[in-house]
Amino acid sequence: MSIFGSYKGMPETGVDEAALIKELEDVARQEDAFWQTGKCSGTMYGGDPKVYDLIARIFRSYSHVNVLQRDMCPSQTRFEAEIIDMTLNMMHGDEAKTDGNEPCGTINSGGSESILCAMLAYRNRAKAEANITAPEAIIPSTAHSAFRKACHYFGIKEVVAPIDPITTQVDMDFVRDNINKNTVALVGSAGNYPYGTIDPIEELSTLALERSVGLHVDGCLGGFILPWGQELGYDIPDFHFRLPGVTSISADTHKYGYGPKGTSVCLYRDKSLRRHQYFMDPAWQGGTYLSPGIGGSRSGGLIAATWAVMYKLGREGYLQKSDAIFKAAYAMQDIVKQIPELRLMGTPSFCFSFTSDEFDIYHVNDFMKQRGWRFNGQQFPSALHMCVTGPQTQEGLVGEFGNDLTDAVSYAKNPPERVPASGALYGGQGTQATASDIDFERLTKRLIQYLDATLTLPE
């Protein structure tokens, strides 16, 4: 529960507006102070107060608008279509216009919904066009958990592909050997959340064409920065519609697109696939109902503000911000490589993860927390993940990272406690455990208790 306390029940009379605003502004100021240091992995991707001010101003004008009522807000049709068009342009949508393809997309509430929509479309297309009633999808173990959520929601069998422990990329032999008549989609990440590495999308594209299955590229994390990295000359392989086997891509505008939370784009190589995520109910007494995706009512403020940010930054703005982030990320990785007790996972770019073969890496995490750093914990194997964003590009931050990390390694080689205080699992210790050592049934019950607690006020 929040350190700022809580109210119980609906107040009998409204709270004084000035007091309410002051309270919330104080809370926001205290919470923002943490990520503004630049020591927080991911989460706040832009960190630019001018962009945040623009979002607030535009959102104010459209906060009351419901995109579902398009006859009342035709501006939203324009904003939505232009966001999709700009994203297609970034993902080389023009190169998908072969064999009569019409590249297109939808806007969703975040990366999870974009992934859900894509997987729903693959399932529905397989049923409609090939009468596949037991659909399967081959998903790398490093792919976002939203793919497992989609399989859980939509009755798709998840076939989890292992990764190469050195490259952290999906095992292509496993993928090749496990495609069958029920496979509706392959999945690759650009890049994956745990390690920031990019799966061999070109090989997946070739395989998808050979076996006539769909290929979804999850660019929720990297979609709005990797294309700019390519233009800037960084060593980033193709992962988008330049590859003919790529049939859909997810990319989050609320991450490196710097738009407001939560917005995301799901792109399709052709609108014939997008149609399979639509929902229509022509027989309802309330009138003919239709929606392009899972959501019904959607915020016009979020879409308008996303559109405004993209037009405000333009190609030049995205290139400048991306270059600063790549430079900071590679400089931080160089620091990790120079410390012999640490090992970088795979070959990442803007987002990276590191571990140690000499000690429990969570001792490093314990020390770095004391210096104000917030990393994301990985498991199987234990590792620490740093997603570099705008706040890390401030002057002097990379040097501070190097100094603190060097001290943290010294601490980890002779820690005061054998078992580190931090870990990758909620309420968990013993971070060196393997998946076979974990009682997942017991852990699941604890996670349910945690979720229940976060949604309930204390007595």
C-alpha cells in the first residue's frame, strides 16, 4: 500500500479542490524524484519534462472523449490512422506492399493488448481458413509473458522454445522441428525483455514462409528505438516488414515512442489478417456493435497526446534521443565487460542484462540499491537487467554507474550475509535456484495473495 496513506469509502462531501491538488502534486513530486536521478531501469522512457507538459496540455483537451463514439469525434479517426501510418513508415510498411498486401494496424492500450490482438487474429484466421481447432504457437522462453496470457485466454497451446544460453536467442532447430499442422504462429522478439537481445528474425521469416505460418515480431520494447538505431548505423539486424515472412509487429508508443501510458500499435502485413481481431455483433438490441480490438471505450486523450508527441518529435527528434540512449547503453555495457567477475548476456543494444559465474549477482543488486539504483531481476539464470532510457543520458550518470558497479562487485565477493536480500521472485530468496527447484504451485498461491492485497485497502 502507498506510503502516502489512503481513504476509506466514498466521502460524504467532496474534498476541497485546492487541498486535493496539493496532495496529489506532493505525491507525484516525491515519486518522480526517484526516477529523475537516472538510476531506474526502464519505466520512464523519455524523462523529458517538455514532452510531459505537451502530453498534459493535449490530454486536457481530449480527456473526456470516447473513441468508440466516432461520429462525435472524427478527429480521433485522423489521429489513429496517422499514428498507424507513421509507425508503418518506421517499420518499412511500403516494402510489404507486394502481392497486393495492404499494410495496416490498430491502436491498443499497451503491449499486452497488442500481443493479445495479434494472437487472437492468428487463432481466428486458422479456424476460418484452415479449420484448425487445436491451435498452437511456438514461443521463445524469453518472449513476453503476454504471449502466455494470450494462449491462456484464447485456448492456444503454447510450445515454449528454449534459447541458446550464450546468444540468448531462440533455438531455431527446436522451432523448425516443432512446427506441425496446428501451428498458427511463430514468435520472435526485437528485443526480448530479459536480455534485450534480438531473435534471429530473418531465419524465422524464411521458416515462416517455407511452412506457411504467421510470424509475429514483438517490438513492444524495441519497436520505437531499433529502427532509428539502424538509421544511425548501429549493428541492428532487420526485424520488420523488410522481411517477407513477418506478418505482424507490436510496438509500444508509450515506451520509446514517448507517448502517454498506455498506448501501443499492432501492425499487420495485410488487412486480411487484421480483420480476424475485429468483433462484431449485428444482432444486439442496443444496436449493431463493433470494435477493432479487445477494448470498447477508449480514451481520446491518450490517442491525441500520442499523435501530438510523434508529430512534435518527428524523425529528427527520435534520431537524437535514440542516439543518446544507444551511446549511454553501449558505454554502460563496456563497463560491465571490463569487470572480469561479470558476464554480459548475449549481444544486446539499448537494453542489457548481466550475471556472474563467481557469486550470486543479487549481492550486487543489494549494494546498488544502497546507491540508489533500481535494476530489474532476472531468473534462470539469476541476472540483472538495465533498460537504458532518457534519464540515463544525463551528464555524469554513466561514470557514476561504473564507480558504483565496481564497488558493488567488491561487496558481492565478500557479502555480510550469505543469502542476498533481493531476488527475482516475489517474496523469494535463494536466487541461485533452478526452475526445477521452485514449488510453483505454492509460489502461485503467494502471488495471488499479493495481487489480492494490492487491490484491497488495509483494515
